[in-house]
Amino acid sequence: MAHVFRSSIFLAALALASQAGHGALAQDSASFPSHTITLVIPYAAGGPPDVASRILTPYLTQRLGKQVIVENRAGATTSIASRSIARAAPDGHTIMMCDVSCTLAPFLVANAGYDPQKDFAGITPLLRTFMTLVVHPDVPVKNVKELIALAKAKPNDLKYGTSGVGSPPFLGALAFLQASQTQMLHVPYRGVALALNDVVAGHLSLAFMSVSTAGSQFEAGKVRILGIYGEQRGPSIPNVPTFKEEGLDMGIMDQGTWLGMVTTAGTPPDIIKKLNEAFNGAIKDPTTAAALVKADYNLTGGTPEQMKKLIDDNTVFWKGALAKAGIKPE
């Protein structure tokens, strides 16, 4: 009888502890955020994720009531940043703006240290942007057709820059080289803005990047934009033809490159819901939305489930595509 009584006390205590634990979790979620939120960018400053994040953070800080800071963690085809997200506390205070590279890096980098399908919790799809081909003013061509002719006349003589193997600019360059059947020398950088600097300085012939990255240097006449991916011309560069107009089929790259928000797997759903509402609110805010559109971002938004599907679909696609191409982690 005493044994039954002690067991009853133990079970009652266990139940109270469980309720207390759930209460603490609910309290933590209700008070989120409790301190600064770090928005991690897996590239150096100046690229599309970085530019977009710095446009978004003033609204997010006001909406969430705590400072949202941008932190660039570049390197290893986004693996450094992605690994840090996978190992962060699952409390929503560390989030990341990711792109396609975050899903394919484990198939390019040996011991990347994370699995995008298991270690990320989706917050929302956010933006799409389109690549452009930027050249130094002294490159002796006036359009894409003349650039292709020059590249075919002098294989591997032209040097092009991207933000590294597996990055969206790299994939854009790969699509261009395959579509134009040309050969050029690839020069990888830790960030696409660094490649742009070398195009301006004349160390590189050309580079692939978003309109938002090239914008100020293009407006200053320090670079020229020969073409843009996609079905339509960019609203801020209406005189630049699409590659499709130039007779080139860029395949999947003509759909644009996506940017989305993730956090650490295991983060409570109500915290993810609060973050989702904040980001979707940001792209509906007139001031923030106008700044993003001016920088040539297409605003999408969405649900955590849609972001999870985007990660899953891209992980499966690029795993197969890279394996088919014989590319293995190094």
C-alpha cells in the first residue's frame, strides 16, 4: 500500500513538472524575442541577401520590438553560416537568409556539417531576384552576341567572377557558358561585391550578379550590364535586353534565384509563426516594399510549409543534378 502511495506521489510530481515545463515554454514563446535577433547572411557584404536584409531590418526591429542585426558569415559555399544555424539554440533568436547554395553545399563541401532538410526550420519564402552579366567598360563589345563572339575567338582569355562554386552567380555563369557554348576562366570570390570591385578596377572582364549589387556602379558608368536573366526586362534597367531576347535559353535560371528565411530545427511553432508574420509584414509595408522593388527584388512571401518545400525540392534536385554531372564534395 505504501508502495502504491509513493508511486502516486511520484506520478503527480512528474505531471506537475511536465506542466511547469510546458508553461515555461509557453512563457518563453509569448515573450519572444527576449533579446537581439541575429540575421545571418552566408556571404560577404554587398550581395543580394545582404542588401535585402539591410532593407528589411529597420521594419523588423520596429515590428518585433528588439534589435535585428545583420551578421555576415561567408565561406565554404554557405556551409559556415548554415552550420552555425544548425547548431544554434532553437529559440528563434538566430535566423538566416538562405538561397539555393544552402541546399546544395553539402554535395559540394566535404563534411559540411549540416543537413538542410533536417537542421533547418522554414520561416518563409521571401524574394526572388534575377542575375545580370556585368562587364568592364573597356571590354570591346556592345552586346551579348559580340561578347560570345569574342569568347569563342579567345577561349579562356576572358575572366569572370562569382561568389564561389555553387553560389547563384556561379550557377548563372554556368547556364550562360552552356547556352553560349563558350569557355571563360572562373575566378571565385568570398562575395559577389568583391568581384564587382575587380570588374570596376579592370582586373576582371565580367561578373554575374543581381541588379541590386551592380546598381550604383552601373549608374555611375563604371560597369555596363549586357543582359539579364528572366522573362522580362528589369524595371530599373529597361534598356537592357533579356538573354532570351538575345537568343539564349538559360533554363531554370530564367526563373530567378530565390531568397528565404530559416531558423534552427526544433524552434517552437509559435515563434516561427511570429517571425513569419514579421517578414511577410515587411514586404507588405509600403516603405520597405518600395525599397526592395527599387533594388529589383520580386516580392513573394509565403508560409513556413512553403519554405520547407522549397528547401526539400532544391535539395533533392541539386543532389541529383550534381551527381549526374560527376561533381563530388571536396
